[in-house]
Amino acid sequence: MRRFAALLAAAGLALLLAAPANAEVKTETFKYGPVEVNGFEVKLNNDFATPHPDVDGFITAMNVDVVDANGKPVPIQRIMLHHIVFGNLGQKFGDKRDATCNAFTNFDSRTQLPALTERFYGAGEERARLQLPPGYGYQIKKGERWSLYYMLMNHKSKKDKVYIQYTVTYDTNPDLKPVTPYWLDVRNCWVDPVYNVPGGGKPGSTDRKATNWTVPYSGRIVAAGGHVHGGGKDLELREPMCGNRLLYKSTPTWGLPSHPFYNVRPILHEPGPINMSGFNSAQGIPVAGGEKLKFISNYDEQYVHTRVMGISLLYLAHDDSVTKPCGAMPTDIRTFGSPIPGRKETPRFTVPITAVGRDGVARSVSKAPGGTQTLRGDARVNVKDFYFSRPNVIVPQGSKLTWKFFGSTLHNVTLANGPRGFASDNASQNEQYSYKFKVPGTYRLFCALHPVDMTETVTVLPKGKKK
């Protein structure tokens, strides 16, 4: 009798778990483009006409790559996908506002934009994948519009044409539990959320940047991943109310010295990791509504790392049964690591400045093309399209340089290599940025948006020393 009852119970459970007859799980591949990228260009763009599944259902998995017209992956020796973010605008503007931010500071570091798109998936050089656990999905509806924000880098001197290709797995079973994406970032709500690690720390030291996130409602974190740049150690989400316990950590895997990231020429930035670990869990990490969590971005502090990021995208499912913090951690956490061999320790990498020779070949150089000026102290450098008015300067220790930006084209001042790291925000139209050179040495600079066309060196002499 007990066995019969157990069979009935199992049959009933199977019926409850069975998907509706018309539900389907489907994987579709979409291609956006073509995207034209000029020689040595850092291409940034935002588009609100992005192809996607036009169904009522739930996204359960997603990945992205850069391909040619035939769908073949494009090697980074041609074009590198530095980062990409997918957003959902809903069926009309305002339907799907971003869950983390009310407004964004635009790429010009000045203009404020309403957060009318919900960021639900992102990837960088590490090609992060969205992988939700069984039973969960990111809800989409027929008639919605998607946005796409991306940065591509052309490592060749000639114009190139590529496509952004992404694969989406969705489930039309209405019984899946919806998740909400939350974008955690130590410089959040910026379209270009970068910061700088000045370096100069002791061997093994760590630069830590942290921000607090207030959990909006009780629920369970069922998946998360991370994104860092060169020099990143890891990302942490901690629960201060519970003895500062670690909820999850996303760690990088770095390419071997033979990996293309370290051998592509010209070098336009410090290479990022080939993988960032992520996790998913059907049980989920319980978090209580109203509690404050601490998100931490950890970088190597011994060496210079400019224009870095510390980002984690987590997926939260509503659960009213979570009534207080410090609940039991899930036992079914599945961690996703690197599918290819790599290094766990953060490698040291020196970014050179680059110039194009008369033969049209881009090569690393020790100083910027142009003359050298010796200055007595504080001075101004004009930043125009596409050059620095003083390509090479010599100044005494303690001097302050002020870069004044002219024209409508965005530029920035970024340290490639030198004793201490710094970088300005993207600027234009009479904005300015100043930096005081307290540490002697040679500072090689570029505009990170035009790294081959715009370079500068600043040689800082120790106090009392003359050239």
C-alpha cells in the first residue's frame, strides 16, 4: 500500500513539474552588423535596434562572440571585443528600467541619461556566459526592444568589418521562476565605469575598492559572474551583518604567455583575463530585503593599472520565505571556470606607447613623435583632434600639468606605463584635467580612445636635478 501511495505521489509530482504541452526550449543565433572599425580604432557604439527572440518566455543561457560574414570567429589579431552589454527596453520606453541605477552618466563623463534599459547580460575579453540554473529564467515578452552597447578594438591599420553574433537559449514554459539582474559595480551607473590603480605598493599588496548594495527584497541569488581588467585579483560579495561572510567570489584565469592576448600587436591596452569564474545554484544564496551587502574589487597594488573595472552581474529570484539574513548557504553551488589552460596569478604586463612609422607599420616607441620641451614647472597641454600640443616634456618633480580639451571629439589622458598610474575621464569642449607629478621618472601617456594617434611622454626630474 505504501509503495502504491509513493508511486501516486511521484506521478503527481511529475505532472506538476511537466511543462505545458505548447512550451518549448529553443536556441537561436542572431547576428548584429556589419560593424565597421577603422584602422587602430577603439570603436564604441550604442544601438537600440538589436535582433532577438520575439517571444513570451525566459532566457536561460546566452553567449556572444565576434564573427565574419560567414559566422566564423574573428581572431583578436584583427578585432578584439573589449566588452559588450545587452539591455532590455521593454515593449515601450520605461517598461524595463535598470534595476540598479536610476540614471547613467554617459560616456562623455558629464551627460545624465535616464536608465530606461535593464542590463541583463554582459561580457568582456573573458567571454562570460549567462547560465541560469534549472527552473529559472530572465523573462522576456513579445514586442520588446533590446539595446546593445559595445567596444571593439582594431589591431590592424586598415578598416575592418565584423559582426557581433550571440546565441540565446529560451524556454516558453510560463512556470519558470523569473530572476532580476542586478549590476554591481564599484563605480556604478557610469557608461564607462573605470577607475585607476596608481601602483607603488609593496609586493603582494592589494588595492581594494568597495561599494554597498542594499538588497531590494527578500530572495535568493541563483547565479553571478564577474568582469575585471588587467591586474585584477578577484571580486567578492560579502554579508557584513553575518560576520562579513563571503557569499561568492569571482576569480580570473589569465592566459599563458603564448596566448594571443599577450602577443597581439600593436598593444592597445593591458590584457584582461581569458576567464572569470561564475556560479549558479537552484537553491540560491538567501538574502533578506533591506540588508546591506558589500561588493569589493581587488587589484594588484604593486604595479600600475589604469582604466580598470570591477563589475559583477547577479541574478536574484524573489522568495518571501527568506525572512532574515544569515540563512544557510546552498549545497548545490556549481562553479564555472576556464575551459582552457591558464594562469591563476596576476601577470605583470607593461603597456607601451605606439606610433606609426613612415612605412605604415605600428611599433612600440620610447617617446612620442615630435619635439621635446623643457618646462620650469606647472604648464598646460592642449588636447586637440588628434594630438597633444606638447608631445614630449621635461618637468621638475612636483610640477602640475593641466590638459585642456578642445573640440567635440572625446579624448582622455591615460598612463600607459610609468611610476604611478592615473587617467582622466573622457572629455571635450573646454573641459580640463590636472595631475601633479610627485614621483620622478618617465610617464608614457596616450588617449585610450585613440591609442596610436595620440601619445605623449612626461619626464619628471628629481628635485634639484637638471637635464
